[in-house]
Amino acid sequence: MPLNQVEMVTLDQLIDQTHSYRKFKELWDLSEVKSELEAIEFANASNFKGYGIFRLFLCLLIQFMEDLSDRELEESLRTNLASKWFCQFGLTDKTPNYSLFSKIRLRIGTKRLAKIFNILRSQLKSKGYMNEVFTFIDASHLISKATLWKERDKAIAEKYEKLNNEILPKFAKDKQANFGCKGGNKFWYGLKKHASVDMQSGMINKVAITQASVIDSKGMKHVTPESGAVYADKGYCDKNAKSAAAKRNLHLAAMKKNNMKDKNKNLDKWYCKLRSPYERVFSKTNHRVRYQGIAKNQFAVFMESIAHNFKRMVVLNELYHPPKTI
């Protein structure tokens, strides 16, 4: 075949019919999300440098589905045909500069993204993928910074004996992050992510960010479902969790772990099989945060949850509605 041969093709023809991005668009109806985002354009009389806010939101979806930095996202949109197609860019269209993505995250904001998350969650419920009959709740730590040597030295220079949560905001850049403790002897500096997961589908129902010092049971009130039974680790079985469950008339129960010294291997297999659909949500959590402050990280976990539910819906659709083979 001659190297200078010209052939007319569309961008849509270049994307494989089985590509996951194509499946996302087939399974999800984003028209209501588009209307919600376009309200920002009308209110600000801006189309965001000609790209439009909806296309930029699709770019952010790519970012959190593929775990890309802003610069990596810019590169992906410029060179990856599937990314161009998903975000509604033409083959030769100019794509956004990386500096625009942080601005669009601020413009959309956490409150509006919470509405979008609820819109997409309602779709899951209407299609039968999420029913809130059985919900598992847990929390995971998010590390803002691995070491605080500079902050400690500044505190000592000002005659403080050690860093603690009372004086930490005076020396740390992130004023909302603080020390958390797990198991009585494992400490980290950062935030805490609370999430409720539908046990049947493995999809994220609600998610919230708090300071690291907030105990798991106190954060439970932010992610309790509207109905059904709630299962959690035994650390949640205290007054705070029981109060949060009682307000919505939920059944609260502890989910056992087979972590005794003398393990029953057969019982361990059963527990692993029972817990795996929703435990994988927490095992895949990125424990290092990119941003400072609760609001920015709340935005990030909303986007991560949307991306997780997108992927999970594709898996479940293939499981329950496999493609017909000829």
C-alpha cells in the first residue's frame, strides 16, 4: 500500500465497537447532566474558551477514569483517538490546555457535582443496578503528606514539644488536614474518606470526606442510605452509628472478619466471597491525595465514584446481558 494514499474515514470508524468508552455512552444517559452543567454557562455567559462546559466535564471523567494528572490529560486528549471521540472533539480540533482543568473544577464546584452524582445514582436505581437493600459502610485514610519534618522543626523552634492537631494548622499548608489513627498505633496525616457501597452490585451509593481525626462511626451519618440494612465493621457498633441508623430506621449489623489467630480456612473462603464485591471499592482507593482541603478532595472522590460506577455498570451489563455470538 502506498504511503501517500488518502482514505476518507470518520473518527467514529476509528474507535473499536467494543471499546469501554463506547459502552459508557450506550449505557448512561448524560442529557440531564448536560442540562445541569449548561446552567453554569447561561449564568456566566461563557462557553469556556469555545470548548463548552459539558465537553470539559467529559474530559474530567477521562481524567478520573484513567487516573491522569492535568498534564497527562492534555496529552491524552491530543494523542488518544478514543479520548477525543468520548469528549466530542474532532480529529483535528484543538484540545484544552492543562491549565483549564483546574479552573473548570472550581467552576463546577462540589455542590453542583453532588447533584450530578445524585442524578447518575438515580439512573442506577431506575435501571435496577442499585436497590439499597443491603449497604456496606467503611472508611479509608487519605494521606496529604507522608512526612512533616519541616513542620515539626518549625514547631520546635517556637518552643512546642511536638506536633498535634491543636497546633498543626499553624504550620501545615493544608489547614483542614490533621492526624488520624488506626488500630491505636498507626498514624497518618491527611483526611478520611467515608463511603457506602451497595452490596449486591458493588457500586458506590454515597461518599464523603472528613478530617482524619473524625472517627469512623461519626462519619457514618454522611453516607447512610435511605432505607434497608447497613453492615459495617464492629468499630461502627457504638452510640454514634446507632443514632445515625435510628434516624432513618435502618437495621445496623456488624460484618465479621476472619482475622483470628487460628483461622478456619473454609470459613475464610466464605467471608472473602461475601465481602469481595464491596471491599474492592476500598482496596482500589488512591490513598495519596492530589489536592489540599476538604472541598477539593470531596470533588475528587465524587468524580472517582462516578468513574467507578461507570466501569462497574459495564461489567454488570456484560455479566447479565452478554453480547450475542453468531
